[in-house]
Amino acid sequence: MIKYDFCDIMLNLCVALRSLFPMSGQGLLLSNGERWSRHRRLLTPAFHFDILKNYVVVFNHSTDIMHAKWRRLVAAGQKRLDMFDQISLMTLDSLLKCTFSYDSQCQEKSSEYITAIYELSTLVVKRQHYPPHHWDWLYWRSANGQRFRKACSVVHGFTTDIIQKRRTQLLHQGATKSQCVSEPGTRKKVTDFIDVLLLSKDEDGNSLTDDEIKAEADTFMFEGHDTTASGISWVLYNLAAHPKYQERCRDEIDSLLKGRETEEIQWDDLTNLPFTTMCIKESLRLHPPVVALSRQYTKDMPVPGGRTIPKGTISLLSIYGTHHNSEIWPNPEVYDPMRFDPEKSKGRSSYAFIPFSAGPRNCIGQNFAMAEMRVAIALTLRRFRVSLSGQNVRRLYTLILRAEGGLLLDIEPHNPTGPATPT
């Protein structure tokens, strides 16, 4: 019997995703082998619960800004909003604060960096849908290829500038007493992603280079922005389609916040939202932000039956297909949060629900994403009722799962009983 170490095979991402390399470099998404293993070890502390709990205040604040904008829009007579447009700005706002301690005010105004981030996201999808541009030699000579390079230059310049300034601050102030600032005269309140990467050392005492830190920061921005926005948007859609579940979530949230002076969700609150979390997970099952993964074998791999998958083979895993497999999930097209009741989840394979992938190359930021989703959903349901707009929603499969023409929902301010007010 052949015993094969799956981790040792270290499957690469599909060659098709390597078109992202100019944007995100050799971060965790696109690296493999020993480079991937080393970076994964060094990045793991950045997602420890002791770090993540400090980000909850950021999630609250970014969501507060979004909701203040929603109230202004409703007051002006605009109650129908595209969830993707609104929420992607909020998640980008949170990521910039958690990654760089940078308050971009992107939910209120645009900037060269914000424009470049959206430009890159758009161009990646356009390239994906136009096969001739899959060849680098043709793409870089096209108008879109030149726009891509220009946007990359803006994003990389922004990241490089912050890394260099932060490294200088660490040298001047001492690594253990860093009090970097995000804005002139404003001290940072939390340790951000860049801090952790600058201070990390491997078992040989070697730190990450500036280029390696830039690759990981840009990867985090790319991976954590639209994916989380997609997840939150589809949760709100599913709750709008099922008002009884929406009301049950709202009751749970109102009960949690009852008697408090503010509507701030605390880190410890996240484990006290069991039904809301079940609704989030069921939405991630029904509408996974990333619908498929692909890997390339770097070694020949023996499999049962005396066969071998040859080196270089590209393997495709359909997350969407797994989540809609009727042998695993009865009535898979039905939105049923009770599937994730702890009693019903007993005995279910850990590979049946894989919105963040699984195994050694699972999403390193999944706890970050789940925390942000729970905060955003809880505060949104506390303050607003969401309902369907009558739009015929059709799934749009791009790098992430979207809806054709956007995901339009009607919102109505909800005034809960009690003294709690936004922070």
C-alpha cells in the first residue's frame, strides 16, 4: 500500500491564475513549494485571535459609515441599492485600515489608489472572458494591458511607500515599542497586518523582504476585498428572500444588544450569534463567493487502483458543485440555515462545506472574513430591514460570484427598542 503525503505534493494554483502575478506577486495565492510553506508560517500569527479581536472595532466603524450613507440615500428617496457596490466599498475600507492603518475615506470619496483597485478587478475579469488576451505577449500590447500596468504601478507604489515608512518608524522607535501613525498626529490603536509582517522572523531569524511583504499585502487586499463583499451581499439577499429567518436573526441581535448604550458588536459577541452564523454559513453554501479552485500537480501522484496522475496535470475542484451535491445536501437549492445546527452537522465530512477551501492551502484569512461578515450582518439587520426588489437574480460567475446587473435590494430603516445608538 502506497502512503503518499498529500501536503508534500503541494499543488499549485492553475496556470490561468498566474495572470494575477503582476498585481499580487508571489504571495500565498500564487506561490508554491518551500516559498509558500515559509510564508504561510510567517503569516499565520497575523491571523491569530489575539490580533483579529482588535479588528472588530474597525469592522464596526466601517459598517457605521456605510449605514450613515444608506440613511442619507433613503432620506433622499433612494431605497433600492446595489449591495455589491455598497458593501465592496465597506470591505475595502476595513481592509485598508486593518492592513495599513490607512483611513482612505473611500466610502465617501474616491482616490487614485481606490480607482486603481477597482480598475484591476475589472480588467482581470475582462481578460478572463477574452481568450486571445490569455497570451501575455498579446495582452501587454493591448490597451487593457497598458491600463493594467498603470493601475498596478499605482497599487504597488502605495504599498511600497507605506512599507518603507513603517520600517523606518520601527528602526527609529524600536520594534517592541512601535507607535506608528495612520494620519498625522493620530496614533494607531491596533497592530495591523504590515506590523506583523515587518516583525516576523523564520526559524533561522530571517525576516521577510520588502518585496515579499508587498506581495502578501497586495494579495490580502485582492483576496479579502471582493470575496467578503460577495459573501455579505448574498447573505442579505437570502435573508431578504426569507423574512422569517431575517426576523429570527434580528431578534437574536436585538436580544444581544438589549440594554447597551451603544450598538457596537464586541469580539465576545461573535460566539453569541448562533442562528445568524448558521444563516451566514448556509448562504456561503448556496452562494459561495469563490465557485471553483484549480491546482497543478508538481509531482506524479499515485492514486488507488494502481493509477498515477502525472505531473503537470491541472485538477479542478468545484466548490459550487460540492455545495449543491444532493447526495451531501438534500434539496441543495433550498436555503435552510438549520443544516448548520450543531446536531445536524455531526458526522458531516469536513470537506462537504468548503467556502474557504480546505486542507493545507485553505484560506488563511477565513476567521477574519467570518468575523467581518458577522459584524456587518448583525449591525445591518439591527438598523435596516432588507427586502427583494423584484429583480430576476441570475448568478454571474466571474473570479467571484456576482449577480448579473448587480444585486438590488430595498432597504428600510429599522428603529430597535432601547437606547443603543451607533458608535
